[in-house]
Amino acid sequence: MTEQRRECLSFGELADYWTADADVDASAIETHVFDCTACAQLLAEAEELRRGIRLVTRAGGVRAFVTDAVLNRLAREGVRMRSYTLEPGVPIQCSAWDEDEVMVARLRGDFTGVTAVDAQMRLDTGEDWGTAVDVPIRPGATELVLALPAAGLRDSSVAAVMRLTLRASGSPGGILGEYIFEHEGSFDRE
């Protein structure tokens, strides 16, 4: 293995390689990683991060906006997910089953001209359920994907209602959409 080469790979390129869902030249990346000490180290760190994410996900500790590539990778690794698609202002009934590890919320909306959003999640009881700031929006996106811990939903009250409000980052009044989850409780297949 040689020392670092001039044109190293970005973490994004290595993440695309890691998820294997993007259109990447795997052979070129592998050749570069084999020849470049810095990129080999970065890929090893990405693999360590992947293992940590998997453990945290399985333990119910993930609450993040993610990409479909990340969801696909988790599914390949056997993480059990339940998915719901939400439109702004339209309540959706949702439940968590005992075997669910991650709840996926696909938040549809018109994000034209928006480069980043802020999200606030709050139960109707007033309890804050989390905030995300400056979540990037890809140009042309029509939905955001939010991964929530199924364990957290199972632990919430049987008839909880959670509202997720999206605003354009840096625009406190400009609400892009409010998404309403009507949690119907937890279920067991027995």
C-alpha cells in the first residue's frame, strides 16, 4: 500500500460504495483503496461506523433523516422496518409490532427551492420528541425519509398523537408541512 494519493475519495463516495445502492464504479474505488493508505483507513472507519449504526439501530436508538440507500443496507442486514407514507395535514394511523426495530416515515411535500429543513416532533401532550436542524434536501426531492426507533413508539402511550412540523431552515414562520401520526399502540403476533 502506498502513501496517500493526490485525488482521494470523499466520504460520500465511500458511503455510496458501502451501501452498494448507488451507481458507483466499485472496481475503481477498490483499486484506489488498495493503493491509498488514507482512503483505506477512511473505509475502515466507515465500516466501524456501519457496525455501530447497526447496533444502535437494533437497540432502538436511531432517530434520523436517512436515505433510501441506508434503509436498503439495513434491510439487507436483517433490520426489521415498518414504513408509512405521510402527506402534509393528513393524519395517518400507525402501530409498532413487537418485532419492529425501525419505523420509517416517508414525508411527502413540495420542497421546490428549499435546500434544508428544520423538523420539530412533539406529542399532543406537549412532550418534545425531538428536533432536527438543517436537514439537507436534494434538488428535486419530493419526500424526506425519517427513521424512528420502534422501541420508543412501543413505549409511548397507547393513543399518542405526534405532530412533525417541517420548516425551511432559517425561516421560522414558513411551515412546509405538518405531519400527523396517530399511534394506535403496540401489537404482538401471538
